[in-house]
Amino acid sequence: MNFAKIVIAFFLSGVMAGTLSASGASLIFHSAPSSAGLIAPPPAQGGKIVENPDIPPVFTGGTAEMHRFISSNLSYPDEAVAQNLQGLVVYTFVVEEDGTLTDFDLIHHADPLLNEEALRILKAMPAWRPGKYKDRIVRTKSYVPMYFRLNKNAARARRSAPVNTAKTDVDIAQSEVFSIVDKMPEYTYGQKGLTQFIEHQMRYPVEARQQGIEGRILCSFIVAADGTISNIEVVQGIHPLLDKEAVRVLSLMPRWNPGENDGEKVNVKCLLPIDFTIDEEPIPPLVQQ
């Protein structure tokens, strides 16, 4: 039995991404609602948060309108520009039944100045269109990762520096890596195929189950121009055992359909959250007789 819930997002269906410039800086942002139908049925209603609604919450007006909203509200802090501060900021939040955003939780931080700016933008957002489950409006969770990047040339705002990890591929390290492209990479067999692949390969560590350890891991990796996967790293982990398992599974992925920019295949950095959830009582540890 598989004991991990898999959330596939960011660069698959429902993806929204863009690049913004302000004061010689750019904010690359991604937004992906929870994918419906990938995990067990959501919990009963009654004020509880439905993690996997039939219809996920979305910014009112759609992704293009959200792009415009963030573009018009972004103000890269002057002090952050002066100090050359950059980084990835990821907040989760609850979309209430009336569409308001509450319970902001910083799950990946950069400098406090950037964290505060990302939170300011999120709090300034108008009400979202709430999620639905079985034709009922419900409370749901969503997240908006924002990558703050300074750049001297606004025309290069869409590019990001190569990831520095122990798993860095030599060719990738010497090549340009994009965060946002005209056509994002896709798993060869689609979203459903990716979900099935991860579910089939996932092995919930016994020790982690015994200790009742569960939660969300945010991973990043690069899909090279030839579709190969490299530079796998844990952006936000929860426990070494689960972090290691997530990286192991992602390292087994076959080639993807690479991303394209201006008609050319390019290297693209992608983000992927994976939820580990124990679906039964933890296995009791062995007791020596």
C-alpha cells in the first residue's frame, strides 16, 4: 500500500508564472492550486480545510489578472536592492469560504525584507474564488511561491542562476538555466503519469512511519534541454528520512519533454511539492524479547 500523498503542481495543469521588473529587479512568481483527484477523498466538512477540492481556489479574474495585480503592486525594497538580496519566498495560506486569505505560513524564507514584501502582496490581494467540493464552497489551502531576483538587464529578468548542489551536472552548471519560459517542461506521460510514477516508486521510510513523521517537502530540479533530470535538491524539508526518499524518487524519473523559449529547447528549473501522509496507524517499533 502506498502511504504518501503526492501533490503535483507549479509547471503542470493550472500553472501560472510570470516575470516582473521593478527598480532593476524582477520577481518571478508561480502559483498552483492543489491538484484534484490525486489523493484520498478530503475530510468531512464543518469548518475543516479541504486539501484536495474538486474545484481549487483561484485568484478572481484568473492567472492573467493575478499577474497584473502582482506587477502593479510589487515594490522591491530599496534596502534589499542595495544589499543585493534575492531568494525564494513561499507562503501557504487558507482561502476561506468568502474568498479571503488567512493563516499565512512562511514555509521557505529569504531575507526578512523579501519575506515581508511577499506577504504584503498576498495580504493586499482581493478575495479569491473559493474552492468547491461536492458542489459546496469549502475552506481550502493554496500557496504562492515568489522568487525575487535582482538583475542589471531587465531583458534578462526571466533567467535564473544555476543551482549550486552536490548533484550539479557539469554541463548544466556551465549553461544558462531558466525559471520561466514560453513552454514549461512536461513529464512525458502527463500529470497522471507523473503521479502514478511517484506513487509506484515511493517507499515510506519505516522509521518515519513509526515516529509518525509526515508533512510537505518542496523539491527543485532542472529539466535539461535534452529532457534529463539533474540538480535535485530539497528546498524545504521536514525530516532527513523523508527528504532523502523524495530525492531518491525524483532521481529515478525518466526524461521529460524539455521546456522551450523563443522556439529553442532550454534548461529549466522546476519546483515540485510532495506530501507525505500516513494513512494508517504508525508501525510499532520492534521490541527485543
